[in-house]
Amino acid sequence: MNTYYNYTVKGETRFPLDMLRHDQAHPTTRLAIRNMASAREHNYGISSKCLYIRLASPKKPTVKRWESFGWTVYKIHLVVELEGVNT
């Protein structure tokens, strides 16, 4: 049985790349990767638009730590994949 969390982070500031390591997370879509790259280009201050990035992780996201970087975590879903069951 595999379990992991799917969640979305939202922000307007530079993307905190170290959060991927800290939460053992990775982007789940090509759009998420493009948005991460776009958010990394903002070296300071607030960007002109809000970005949404979908992530997956084997552990629950550390919401307060994301918030300390100016990013909001929402739509947290625990996904359970049962062995031998096609989804």
C-alpha cells in the first residue's frame, strides 16, 4: 500500500525551493514545473501574479513553514493506493 499527500501551494513571492527538500515533495504536473520556474525568477518582493503549484509528498506538508515564506498550502488530500487495485 502506498500513501502520499497531494496538495497545492499558492504564492506571489519567490518560490522557496528548499521546501521541496524539507517536505520531500515534487511537482505533479508540467504546469507546476513552469510555475515553479516562474516563481524562482522573482528575486525580491511581490510578483505581478499569484502562482499555484501542485505538489505530492510522502509526508504531510509543513503548513506553518510554507507560510513563513509567504506561501499558502491548501487542498491537502491523503491518497492511498492499494496494491493489486488498478485506479
